[in-house]
Amino acid sequence: MKSPHRSRSRRPVSHVARAAAFLVLSFVASCSDTKAAPAPDTTPNLLAGEICDVENRPLLKLSFDPPTVVVAPGETRPVRLTVEPDACEPNTAKLVSADPRIAEAPTEAKFDLRHATFDFLVKGDAAGRTTISAAMDSKDVNGVPYTTKVDLPVDVRDRAAPTCAAGGDVANGTVAAGATVLQGAGALAKSYLSVPPGAFARDDEWALPSFPATIACDGEDLTTALPNAKLRALGPSVAFTVRPPLTMGKSLRREVEVALPVNPAAFPSGARMRHLLVLFKSPRTDKKPRLIPVANPRIDPDDAGGYLLKFQTPWFGTFQAAVADDAGSGTHKRKLMHRAVIGFSMGGGGAAIFGMRHHDQFDVIAPLGGPSDWTWLLWYVEQHALGGFCPSGKTCAKVAPNKYPMQETFAHSMDFEHWF
């Protein structure tokens, strides 16, 4: 018997219906919450003890070393661009020259956590002045974009050293409280002898009396006295002389500043400021020139398109700036020992003696204080630390503990009752 209900037959789904269903599903999928692929992590793999927090980033700063380039046409100067502090994320600085005809610049410098410096050469082309600028974009701690910039002045000029007339270009004057600077004359017009104003107002061992002085062109090329050193002059030899109450034969208890003309373009291509040499002669050295150390040397532009070497010295005499012909061209391998010796006071003397006797075993020798000349130290102890007594039966003039006769620069005199 047949069922009283009518049987239902299955009908095939049409192609149109299938296509409609596919479109609906596609639309729904396109409106879903599926996240985009994350950006690649550019943070470097940190080593033990390293911290690189991009969410707490300090402002970056660019700097050039040296801060100014003076170079002759056809020659080069090494320059280093540095970013500080270390860049956690890779970044690129763009470099551009204001006038590529004078000096060209590389197009970019790349930095990251492992590379905080970028070295390049500045080549002088046509004579003139230009500026190489570096700029790098970054973001501060709040995510606000900013750009850090730095400029490198470039002066391309002939390498000829400045000269003066031997026995001429003389300037005389009295250096005193109201006139603390004696200016040169003629070709040495920008040279000077300068004393801090406070030196004439002091009443201690750093005081200076008013004194007559002269700045003059010496005329002698002091580099010829050291033929084996193969030196080239950066400027003329300039004589700074004084008369009583000061003397040419003894050093001052303090330093004064002198300035003499130089041409930095005369430096060899690979030379840096650390290769600068100063030759000196005076009556105390029997007029034979020698190389001497000076304090705080620097080369600054004058206001007449030239340059001055400025430094401090306790001596009066003739000075000349020079540099070795091969300065900056030599290389050598250094074996690091990862070992240092350091000492304080008497330990400083021990560190100096032990370190210098075994200098091949240390990367750093750091005596902090302590005696470097035992002969001088024992003399000082005898004359000052254990001195100041008046022999029995004699009348001795009273002398302030810090004013006993002494010609050692920056040394303090004392006596048994008044230790410094």
C-alpha cells in the first residue's frame, strides 16, 4: 500500500545558486577581523648586559670629527660621523655638499646598534668654502618625528704656510691688569700673548706682575734643526720675549696663552690634530730648537681668513708649528693584553715604574698622582716638606708657606709647619 503522503523528489541546485552562495561567502570573509601580517622586528639580537628599549629612546645627536676640515686642492682629510647614543634601530643619515665643485660628500651613512660611526674622506677640489651637512630622521619617546642635523665647514685652500719678515713685524707693549693681551704687528697682526686678568689681582704663587713684552718674527726655520725628523713647517717661527721683572731663563709658576699663524691645509692627507708638533728655542736651551709638549692646543680661524694655533705655556721663547711629512700614514698592529695597572699616590709611582718596565704586558698604565721623578721628590721633601726652619742665632725673613722661591710650574711650596 502506498503512503498517503506524497513523496518529495530532490531537485538539482542550479549553477546560478552556487555562484550566488560563493559571492556571499567571499563578502563575509572580506569583512572579517583577520589581522595583517606583523611588521618585521628590526631590533638587533642583544648580547649579555645590553639594553635596547625603543620605547624609551633618547634623542639622537650627530657629530663630525674633526668639526672643521681645511684641505688643499687634490688632497683628502679623514672624517668620522658619529651618532650618539647608540641607535637601537637601523637608521640612515643623508649627506649633501652645499657646493660639490669645492668638496663632494657621500650620499648616505648607515647606523645601527653595532655601527655608531661612519668614516669617509673629504677631498678638496676647487679652492673655496662650502659645507657638508648630515641629517637623520627619528622619533622621540612620544613617537613624534624629528630630524637631527650637523654641519661640517670645509675650507679648500693652497697649502703654502704663512710667512713673516725676519727681524720685522715687531710689536712691543706692557702686559698688565688694564692690558692683558699684547697683539702682534704686520704679518703677525693676529698673533698675541695673553694673560688671564685675574693673574694681576692675586697675591699668591699664581700672581704675575706687570711686565714688558715683545712679539717679533724670528725668521729661522726651526724644522731644519731636526733633519732626520723630516718635518714640514705649518707657519713661521715667532718669538715671544719678556724683560724684567720676568726673565727668559726660568719658567713661570703659571701658564700664559700664545697664538701664532698656521695653515692647516699644509697637514699631510692622513694627519690629524694629534700629529701637530711645536718646536721651541730659548736662552735656557742654548738656542737649539727642540720639540716640547704644550697645553690645550687648538687651531681656530682668525677674522682675516687665516688660522691661528693657540696653546698655553709657562715658557717665553721662539715657537713654530710643524708636522711630520708622513704623519698619519703609518700603521702598525697592536696586541691587546686585556690588562691594566693603576695606582694612587705612592701606588701611582709604583704603577708607573712597574708599568713602564713591563710596558709590553699592559694596554693601559694609569698612575693617579705619585712621584714620577724621585730625584725631584726627595729634593722637594728636603727643601719644603721638612724645611722652613731658621738656623739658630740667625734672623730669617718670614715667608708665606706658598711663596718660597720655586720655578716649578703649578708646584706648591710649603714647610714643615704648613703642609699643602
